[in-house]
Amino acid sequence: MPSERIARIVAACACLGAVSCNDERPPSSHSGGNRSNASGGAASTSDTSGAGDSGAAGSDASDAGRTATSGSGGGSTGSSSGGAGGSAVDPECGNGLREPGEACDASDFGEYSCQSFGLSEGTLGCDDNCELDISACTGVERCSDGHDNDGDAEIDCADQDCEAACNDACSASESLPEALPIYGEIHGQLAGETASCSPDATKLGQVLYRYEPPVTGVADFLLTSVNADLSLSVRTSCANAGSELECARSAVGLEPATLRIGVAQSEVLYVVVESGDRDTSSGFELLALAREVSCGDGYRDLDEECDDGNMQDDDGCSNACEFQPDEVEPNDTPEQATAYVPPWFFGAISEPSDVDVVSVEVPQGYRLSARTLDLGDGACAMLELDSSLELLTQEGELVDLDDDGGIGFCSALVVSGLAAGTYFVRIAASGAAESFLYRLELELEAP
């Protein structure tokens, strides 16, 4: 997946664990004139999964005649001293225009909807005092999102509606949307058939999603942990772990767990997320992206050696997505080194023990910059390219080295004031990826 696509995904997932990236909160719900803060935290103005991924309603959310106040400061709705919602001039309730100090007016609800209160269905109302009325808002409890979607003050596995789903995830697997990140939470859900890379624990928790690719090609799945180490796997049968296609792990604070799988349009797949401790709430963000396979689109797909995003030859990757190396094997020692010819050197590390050596002539006092990059397919950012660089003198003495100083796990080093002579850059694998294609860039700058 190209690095710019990853950047967009990381930006979409920047609010992990929170309900909304917006700091605004909906008005507090109340019944019978007693105000109380909603229990679900910050509000969301949209639900990417179609089922109300927003803050839960308060404990009185199921009462008849529920209304919501507009002021965040706790004062009366129409008062000029009533907190953040107040105004120097009393608003005219009933004129159909939502004014400062009013939560609503007739059908003008501003940014609010039933979903602002964690209720995914129904119709928001406005009472005679221009306060929001959520008595007609309802919802269906989702059993793995950490929110009270039906407004009964019970969340996920604590809700009786989720008894079957929390004891057998296959009985009610939720649909995973296409290209829309959703927030999920494992807290109490029992694990059935576990994944091959699931956390080693006795209290495994599990959530499953049903996914149907919209096109034939490949699908990328990305799982980002919020507060726990999790596993991500994809299988063709919900209750049969033997049908697993791929499995990966995700850890807190690290890059997302990613899977790339060949798919057929409308085939049914099951995406499994597992936690090592179902008794502790484990939040995550999950995203699925399916696309058709095409050489030159910048994605290195399952049957392509490379894909640099164009259909040109002689740039390391051919118009048939075949690798075009500059290195001539064997080139494992300075005596066998391949000479560097600007602007790039294209090579491959075929196994963990493979080493490539490239020679470069450096004038007196010049600065040499060296870095490894991918072939335009985002392998550095995806941690699919993990290189190390060493700079050696003609006598074989180590001048400098670098492991992860470049993009992702790629390498970069800069050495100034070099004596004139032949130098050797040695490229090797450094752990996370045992084999990879790379391009080497060397730059010389005069003192």
C-alpha cells in the first residue's frame, strides 16, 4: 500500500478510542426537569458503520418525554447567564430558527441528531421550550462498539440483547463496511475458534465481522490497537479456524496489523479480532479496502514483483511489473561490488544472509548521503522493507552505519568531510523483513 494511502488511513484513525474527533458534546439529556450528563462521553455526528458509533445515552434515555438542554454551563435554556449556551438577548422560541441559547427550534436541530445521543434510529424532536426531545429516538444494540446504542443504559455484553452474540460471535457477526474505519471493543465476548496468531492467554476475547468485497482483486485489512495487543485474521468459515487465510498481530503504539488477501466479488469472508484478556476493555480501529488488480497503480499485488505507479521501463520496475535490477550477483564483498551509477541503484535482498555491496568514488572533503527506499509501493512505511546500511573504506574499515534512520524501517546515513577515494555501501536485511526489493540513493555534496 503506497505511503500516501497509509498517511490518509493513519489520519482517519487518529481519534482511536474516542467517539469523535470533534471536541463538541451534545446537550445533556434529562427527564422531568432534572438534568444529568450523558454517560457515553463525546458525541459523534456520523456513524460510519451505519449503527450509531457515538456516545451512549444517559440512564434516563428510555423514559418517555426525554429532552435535552442546550447549555453546557448548566443554566436555564433561555437565560443570558446560563453558561456557554446563554445570550445577551432572549431568543424567540417557536420562530423556526435555532438561535443562541436554544438547542433547537421547530425542525432546526443544528448539528444534532438521534445519533448524537448514541441512538441510531428514530426522529429527533423539539419541545415547546426549544429543548431537544429524544423520546422518539431508538436504536439497536451493537455488541462490540463500547456504546449504549439502544439507550437502555446497558453496554455491549452487559446488555441482555447481546447475550447470544457475546457467547457465540458467529451467531450475530456484524457487517464490516468498505473503506470506512469503524471502532470496535472487546469486553466480555467469548472466543470460539481462535486464530493461528492469537495472543497466548486463557481469557481470549473475540469479535467477528462479516465482509463481502465489492470487487474482485485484493483487499487490505488494517487493525490499529487502542490499548491492547490484538490479533487480526481472515477466514472463509466463521466457526472454522482451519479456513483461515492470513493472520497478523497488532500492538499498542506500533504500526497497524495489515493483511492483503486475494478476493472475489461478493464472496463472504470473516474478519476476526482477538484480545488476550476479555475481562479488560480492548479498543481498536478496523478498516477494509478492496480494489481491482492493475499493474502501474502503485500497489504491489500478489502476482507482481513490483509496482512503482507507472508503466515505464528502465526505472527498476517494468511495464509488466517485473523487477529490473542493477546489481550483478555475486556482489557480497567489496571485491565483487557493483559500481553506483546515478540516480538510483536497484537491488534485491533475497534471504537474511544476502548482502549487496555498491562502490562509489568520493572526491576530497565531500559529504556522502546514502539511503534505501522502496520502489514506490510503500514497503518502507508498511515495514515490509527493513534494511541496514554500512559505509566502508577501501581498506574495509567501518566509517558509519544505520539501521532505521530512514522512512519506516528503511535506512539513511550522512557522512561529511570524507577523504578522497573509493567507498563501499553495504546493504543487508535487518530483521523485520527477511527479503525485499530496494532502491539505493547516493548523493555527493561539495564542501
